[in-house]
Amino acid sequence: MKRIKAAVLEQLVHFQLKEGDTSEAAKYAVQLELKKYKESLDRTGTKYIILGEENQPDGSVILHIKKQNGTQPVGSFLK
């Protein structure tokens, strides 16, 4: 029998602008979406560590994150 003792997800999440839109409003919308994503992690009590956040020349953002997988324990992965 096996049991998961600890688990996390490591992700690269690309917050992109709408197709073909490079306006300042579109870039602001990306920043707002990123902020809401982080707030939702906090609100739901998801444990996470942001490993990197890279602003792209087109205004999009790539977020490198390690986060809790559902309700699985995270063990020493997020220390």
C-alpha cells in the first residue's frame, strides 16, 4: 500500500493579453488578473511560493509558482 506523504505543483502560468490587443488597458487587465489570482490563493488558504515573476515585452506576465495540490500536505516542499 502506498500513500502520498507530501505533494506540490510547480507551474509556469502565462497571463496573456487578449489576442492582438497591445493597448495599455490590455496590459493593465493582465496585471489585474495576476493580482486577483494571487488574492484567490490567499483567500482559499492555498500554500504557495512564487519562484519568479517575469514581465514580457508585450505586457504579459509569466508566473513561476510552487503551490499546494488541493488539500494534500506540502511537507518540506514549500520551506
